[in-house]
Amino acid sequence: MGTSRGEDLALAHRLADAADAITLSRYQAIDLSVTTKPDNTPVTDADKSAEDAIRALLHAHRPDDGIVGEEFGNVGIEKSRYWVIDPIDGTKNFLRGVPTWATLIALMEKSGDGSEKVVVGVVSAPALFRRWYAFEGGGAFVIVNKDGGGASSSPRKISVSAVSKIEDASISHSDFLGWGQRLEPFRTLLDQVWRTRAHGDFWSHMLVAEGAVDIAVEPTLALWDMAALDIIVREAGGRFSNLDGIDGSLGGNGLSTNGVLHDYVVRALKPQG
């Protein structure tokens, strides 16, 4: 028997709750264990424990679905439905005590023609007291935990900005690493906009979804970095693609905008030469 979008979203929230309980308990812990992965990026005991907890819940409640996770690999990727997990997006922030980190959870579905799309997404940032979520056709929302002690606001529907001129736009990014031949075009783009900030990681894209920022861009990302962001930005009325303008979260890098500015940014970021 299939499940409804509402049931899938409710489960995604439950997965996020389980992850939040683990990550918050380990955030700024003096005995936090940090190791280096083969790609030279850090991983903490909290990353591994959170993903373990999410996988256990998925095995119990969605045993027929596949799982793609940052820390423990892929299981059932060939299936028609699979969950995409980043237990802590922003691990470097997490281990340094910067509160800008989140658990990203998404559900991908395959169509008969072999195409894939995200249909449910949750971004939970407990140290920022915020959680964003969306499901296909249902809009995008944010919940704010007002006092950090469980008193949460009612979900608020969010939408992207209506800024239409690049000179009026605010752009957010992570840093200047990984741009390759796009670095100079990127610097030129930054000179054209009204305001630039390096909020970084998921935070940049959620600000686009809320209409606080107009463009968010990152040159190197994995599926688990993007899937949940993709549907939240889209359901907020924006557009999510790779830097070449191919929609979705499978393209190796990420660009989210309010939609109006998207094609301009894609053209502006084309490699020179």
C-alpha cells in the first residue's frame, strides 16, 4: 500500500525530531569526537549517531524504500523511492560552536521515464530554533521554536522575493573555493548585485525561500546537500538548479533564486574561455 504525502512528511518530521535530540545533546560537548573522512572533511560522532537513528526509523517504518546517506552510503538506490539524508549540514560550524547547521531529510521518487524528483523535504536547524519543510504541491513553511524550550510558533508559509533587477539583488554564498573557471565570472556577478553575504550551506537557500535573499549559489555539492533545499525553494515559488541551469538536485552544484533572476545568474556564471 502506498503512503500519502502527508504521511511521508509526518515521518520526515519524526526523523528530524530524532536527529535534533542527538545533535543538540552533542553540540558544544567537550568530549565531541571528530575524525577526518577520506575526502578530508570532518565528521563527528553526532553525524554518525544522527544518521544511525534516522536509518533505524526508516527501516522500521519504510522498509521498502531506499536510503542515500552522507555517512553510511546507499541502500536500495535502484528503488522507485529513496530517502536522502545529511545528518549535519555544516559540520565545520557544528564542531566550532557556530549555530548554523542543520539536518537535511528528503524523499526522492522516480517516474516511469526514469526521471527523479524530490517530493518531501525537511531542514531542521535546532540551534537556530527553526525548521523548514515542504511537500510537492503543498507549499513551503517555517516553524520557529520561540524560546528553545519547546514553545513553537504555528507554521508560517514562506515565499521568495519579487526582486527583478540584478542591481537590487542580495546574493549569498559559502566561500571562494571550488569555483575553478567560474571564479572570475562569480566575482563579476558579486560586483553587480546590491549586497553580498556568505551565510553558507543550507542557510543561504532557506533565506532565498523566505524572500530575505534573492540568490544563493555553491559550486560543489552532493545530492544530500541539496535535495531537501530543492523542494523547499521550489514550493516557495523559486527555482533550484545546478550552475548550468538544469533543474533539480542531481547536478553537482546548486543555485537557488527567486526564479525571476535565475536565467541571468546562469548566463553570468558561464566559464570564461
